[in-house]
Amino acid sequence: MSEWYSGLLPYPFLLPTQIIILVLQAWISRDLWRGTGRFAERWPRFGRGLRWFSIVYFAGMVLRYVLTVALVPERRWLGGTIPIFFHWALAAYLWLWSRFHESAPGDE
């Protein structure tokens, strides 16, 4: 269990937050897939901001991984770094969503 939990957020708050994130991702993905709904509208300015946020977020998690491996060698690979990999997946999702907003309607 310790490999899955970083301890930065108490678990009673962490689980509902993760569920909210997953529900929001499902809602966004559904709207994009259907091509209708609040999240299917393109906002290029929002897309640019989201792209930069996702890049900084991903880079921050790379730094977190490097520091974790350097300062706590016993946590190398999967010893407590699993949450970092999930943050990378979330950053990648945000980056892909930013690409939708930045693309022209005929570019998909």
C-alpha cells in the first residue's frame, strides 16, 4: 500500500478528490467524443494556458521523481513513485485536451 500512497494528502480527502478527477475526465471525454456539450467547445486561449500548465506540471513531477530517487534510493522505481506516474498520466491527459482546444475545427 505504501507504494501507492505518497502521504501528501490524507486518504479521506485523497480518494474523493481522485473520484472527482476521474468523473470530470469521463465527462470531458464524453463531450469530446460526442462533439457536443460544454467541453466540446474550443477555447484556443484556454488551450494555450492548459498546454503550458501541463508541461510545467509534468516537469514538476519529473523533478519530484529525480529528487525522490536521489534522496531516498530505497524508493527507486516503484517504491513510492507510483503516484508520480499517475501524475504524469494526468499531465498527459491535460496536454492532449489542450491540443483539442488549440486545433482548428477541421484539424482533427
